[in-house]
Amino acid sequence: MRHNTVMRYLKKAGGIAVIPLLCLVAMMIACAASGTVLFPDMNIWQIFFRGLTYVLLLSFGVSINLHTGRFDFSTGAVMLISGVIGAKIAYASGLGPIGMLIISIIFGAVFGAISGGLYISLRLPPMVIGLGMTLVLEGVVALITDGLKPVKFGTDASYYKFVTNPLAMSIIIVISLAIMIVVFHYTKFGYDYRALQNGQKISVNVGVKENKNALICYIISGAFLGGAGALSLCSTNGVTPTINFTTIGTMFSCFLPLFFSGFISKFCNKQVAILLGCVGYEIIQIGFGQISFVNAAFTADVYKVIEAVILVAFLIYLNNENKIIEIVTLKKWLSGKNADKTASDS
């Protein structure tokens, strides 16, 4: 009995850690083969925590609606406009990066509420609402920035120092993870959210208010996206806004960590799985970045192709997991061999 319990916990721990560890080992080998190392100094660790925090907030924001079947194309636009408004207000009033982060989160929640309100009132497909909101928000950004003029922080380096502070980023990670776990696992909203995922019609019939739940989802999602937008602007010391659906591509940058989390969530809490998926993804980002420093042929286009191949390969694995496990472990062959042995013994 005790042996079975120990094996169960070991299997669980292995499932939780396998993807980040595989990413770490693969990138260490790739970097060594290219004549460099994965984490040569503290500067790379700063970049790691900055990137991890950004992609985690983005992943949380996207996953909330994505996991309920609402494919929201306006996530990038909400990120952009929230970050731009937060930057302009904070920089003009001297509130600094923390003030900018809070303002961006508030405006992200507001724009999320607008998207959610349109969704539940118009009852149009989420894609249509998302595309419409993207056009509107990108247009508003153009007005705010006086014709898409760059938003900069001038000589104020405090914004960049904030996102390159591992302690500050770690605090944001812990707070974000705690909020997601509490809200989605220990509240009535979270209970209703999971119920709607598992059976929407049945949940509505027993009294779950779908419209209210959807609106709250959009608000929380917008808040996380606003935070991600603030960190993005701080990382680059500003931004040059764009229009014509350019912001839509932002949401796709978190698909790989979200697919990673789909496997990891079999062994732990979904929000923890997203964090670990983001850790694996950011290790890949750091590794490819280090390789590009020493190999001029390893361009951003090459990286995009490799990332796409990893994503497709992982999707193939997820859709054929049982078959692949049978092949790797020789399960069918061993079971057939044992069956022949039993027959011969009898």
C-alpha cells in the first residue's frame, strides 16, 4: 500500500516537472553545441524573470476565456491600449512603474467589461466581438497617441529597472498565481466557471448564471492583459502603436505554454500548470536568444519555424498520447509476450 502511494506521488512529481526539465536540458545541450551557455550571468536571469512574468500574465488572461470556448481576438488590443493609457498617465503624473501597472490593470478590466458586455448583450460569436473591439481599440490608441506616435519614458530608467528586478517580478508572479487559484477554485464564481466548462446546458438549468459568469471572465481576463501590457511597455521603454489587426498576433505567443499546461494539468492545479508551462517556454526563449548571439544564421524567422514545429509536435503528442506511450514502453509487445508465456505454462 505504501509502495503504491510512493509510486503515485513520484509519477505526479515527474509529470509536473517533466516539461520544464526537458526544455532546460534541451536548451543547455543546444547552447553548448553552439558554443555558449544558457544562463551565463545575472542579466540573463533578469531577462528570464521579466519574460516569465509577462507571458504568465498574458497566458492567464487568454486562458480564462479560451478554456470556456470563447476565442477572443481583442486580447492584444486590450493589452496595448491599457499599457499605453497606463504609461501616459503614470509618466505624466510621476506615479512610476507601480502606478503604471495598477492603472493599466484597472483600464484592462474596464475594456474587458466592455467586451464582455457586448458579448452577452449582442450574443454574437466571441470572434466577431473580438475583431470589432480590436478595430475600435486600435483606433482609440491612434487617437491617444496623436496618430500612432511612439510612447516613451524619456530618460526615466525606473520603468525598465522595475521589470528587470527579479524580486519585483517574483512578487507579481506569486500574487497573480494566488489570485487565479483563489478565484477559480475557492469561490462560487470559480465553481460556476468549472461547471459551465463541463456542461453548459445542465449548469444553466440548475441555476448557474452564464451571462454574469462570462462578464466576470472578461473583466478578470482584461485585468491580467492590462498588467501584461504595462510590463511589455516597460521592457522596451515604450512602444510604437500599430493598427489594422496587428495586435491580434499577440495572443498566439502564449499558445505553446498553454498547450504545455494541458499536459501538466493532469498532475496538478491548472493555474500551477500554466506557470510551469510558461517556465518551460521562457527557458526555450532564453536558449534561442543565447544561440542567436553567437550564430548570425539563427534569425528570428528560424526561431519562429522551430517554435511552430515544437507546437505541432506537442499537439500531435497530446492527440496520440496513449498510442505513443504504448510504443515507447512496448506495452503491447510485453503484454503479448506475457500472454504467450501464460498460455505455454498452462
